[in-house]
Amino acid sequence: MNKLILFDGECNFCDRSVQFVMKRDPNGIFTFASLQSGAGERVKEHFQMDPSLDSMILVENGTYYTKSSAALRICKELKGLWKAFYVLLLIPKPLRDFAYNIVARNRYKWFGKRETCKLPSPEEKSRFLVEQDEVRL
């Protein structure tokens, strides 16, 4: 199974992050689903995650990662120098997540919020899961 990234579909910063990852993932190892979609809800239910969790989430090999751990594990798979950020996992998680939480808490104020999730283009559509039955865990 591809690695699945769950993101806040109403957040402009999160949308830009998804576009950033797609551009640097030429082999298409990542698939995407918004936290608000049926697919996102199914994943959160499967892993018994807190329903209010609104962090970026990476699901790979039957495990999920949130916040800075998810972001850095994603960087490891990207084309270019982004792989180098993976070494930041050596920093204790509370310190990494402190910085992550500052951005997360302010993301709507700094980058704006959408009323609805952006629909993927026809070229991107195959990489997005929407319905809960599309998720294979």
C-alpha cells in the first residue's frame, strides 16, 4: 500500500503542503485524504485516534505518525535535499512538536481557511481518497 497522508482539507497551508509533496513525489508513493472525508474518518476510527485530532497524519506499514514525526518522515521520501530534514527526528519529540504546534495553532490566521475542501485536478484525482471504502488498512 502507498503511504497515506491525512491533512486538514479546509486549511490553505495544508493544501499548499499537499501540493508541495505531490510535486516532489514523482513515484507517487503518497496518497492523500482530507481529515474531513469519509476516508479520513475511517482511518481515524481504525486507529482509534482522538476524533478532534487535526494534525497532519502519515500512515505507513500499519502505523501512524502525527505532527513533526509525520512531516519529517514525509520529507525522507521526497526528491531533492528535503531528505536531509529526516535527521531532525534526532531532536526530542516534545521540542519538535512545540515548533509544529505554533504553526498548527496559527495556520488559519496566517494562511486562511476554506469553506470546503479543494477538489483535485483530473491528473491528481487518482492520488486522493475520498470515500471510506477506498481505504485499505
